Amino acid sequence: MSPDREFITGLPKAELHLHLEGTLEPELKLELARRNGVDIGQTSIDQIRDSYHFVDLTSFLAVYYPAMQVLVTEQDFHDLAIAYLRRAAADGIVHTEMFFDPQAHTDRGIPFATVIDGLWSAVQEAPALGVDASLIMCFLRDLSAESAMATLEASLPYKDRIIGVGLDSDERDNPPEKFTEVFARARQAGYRLTMHCDIDQPDSIDHIETVIHRIGVSRIDHGTNLVEDPALVEEVRDRGIGLTCCPMSNSFVTVGHTPTMKGEEIVQLLRAGVKVSLASDDPAYFGGYLVDNFVGLVERMDLSREEVIQLARNSLEISWLDAGRRTRLLDRLEDYVAR
Ligand code: ADE
Ligand code: ZN
């Protein structure tokens, strides 16, 4: 029998693929637009929701970036992150590693310090909400490598607030090797490494191979096309490289808007022993938070109780928590399962 929503909610788990800017719900978007006197072209929740027509990654990003203009002050960034952290706690998330896109803000004149100070004050409040939280800085791959390098340098004074770096935005014509030097420098600075390999991109397998062999990531965000290369599946499994898969997002950003969530592929990788975890990507845009993603996949793929537990276990195992904290959270998971 498949586990139900209540069991899944109570399961201690980590969320490792979550864009904070993608948690901007229409209600908060309107509130911040009013607070900052920003004209977003829409004045009601319905109008905002009606503008969400995504048929692929590019059309999603075309709605996603303009909405960020409502984020102006340190307080705005704090409020954005706190709203997500409350939601995460309600979903039984005990640890989250949250992406943010500094260039999407600094390029419109918001200082790096405003972004990081606002987000960091929320991170510090997270334990009181019952969640551990940390920040991953993503570079926008459709901007230049020089811009990414400058952002990396700007982040160094705040290095103790950022656990790692990632790569997001439009993958088409922006392969991982464009950022080889930036990621080498990030590694040297002590950051952990992950990169998006989005769904069904031209050259998906090449990109996955590059992030493993040339960039040396410890996780891949999405990366589901891995399933097409059995030898690479074995390598990813043997090296314990984690995948952060986002079922609801997959239904939106795959070309033609397929409702399959890439469920077959995700489950095939899980059953092959790859450390697959689930995440919500941009929940305010893709219709659901982490538990919704679990429930959606369970219903579509008829996952067993043990498989659902393994997804949660993987999320803690591939997290960038220190070993002691990770062990304590894994113990909590096993206690919950035993009860
Ligand atoms: N930025 C926010 N969500 C993203 C996604 N799913 N892929 C690439 N970049 C993103
Ligand atoms: Zn993503």
C-alpha cells in the first residue's frame, strides 16, 4: 500500500532544490509591489495566476525574472525566505538548502549586501521554526562567465553564510563548461558544488557528463536524463552523486507541458540505487510544495512505503549538513519509520 499524505508530511526530510525567488506567492508579490510602489502590470491574484502559462523552461523564466522587481529591501528578502521556511516546517522539512540568484538582483541595482543580509536574518530564525536552513548561491548561466566570477568575488566577504554554489537559468547554449574556471575558483574558496542539468535539454547527457567529470559536482539538480546512459547511471550510483528531482516542475518545464512528471525516469533511477531526492524547485509557480511533490509522484507511480522512505533518507544523506547533524536527523527518520 502506498503511504498517505499524513505519513509523508511527518517523515523527517530535507529539501535541496528550492529557488527562494520561486517561492514568491502571488499574495506576497502583490503586497511587496504595493509596499515598494512597483507596477507589475497586475493588480489581483487572479490576474497574476492567469499570467502563468509555461510550456518550457524559457517561457517560465520570462515570467519569473520580471516578478523579482518587487524585491527591493532587506526586509523584502527576509519576508520572502521566512514565508517559505514556515511552509517548509509545515511539510515536515527538517533541513533545507535554499538557492538564491544574486545577479537577478544586483543587475537591477540591488546591492549584494541587501540580498544576503535579508536572507541571512531569515536563516538565523529558521531553527525556532523547527528547520535547519542554509544558502546556496546560484549563477545565471545565460549571463557571462565574467559576471559569475565577479559575483563569486562579491560573495567572499559573506562566505560563512553560503555553503555552496549552483548554476541555473536557461541551459540552452549555456553548457556547464562555460563556468569551469568559476567553479574551480569556488571550490578553492571552500564552496560545495552543484549544477542544474535541466530536463530534455539539447545535449543533456553531454552536460551531465561534464558536470561530473570536469566540474566535479557532488550533486546534480534535475539530471533525470541520466537514465538514457546506463554506464553513467552506474557511475553516479557508485560515486554517491545525488540527484534533486522535481516532479511538479518537470510537468511544467518539459517542452509541450507533459503531465508525466518524468515519473518513470525518476523511479527507474531510484530503483537503480541512485541517490535520488525530491524537491519543489519553484513551488509558487508549479502548483505545490514538497509534500505535494511526494504525493503526486506516489500517486502516479504507485511507490511503496519503503521507496518513499528511501527518497527522504537520500535527501538527508546527500545534504551538505555536517556529519554529526546529518546522523542525528537520519536517526530521527529511522525512529519515525519504526513507530
Ligand atoms: N531558475 C529557477 N527555476 C529554474 C529551473 N527549474 N531551471 C533553471 N533555472 C531555474
Ligand atoms: Zn531549479
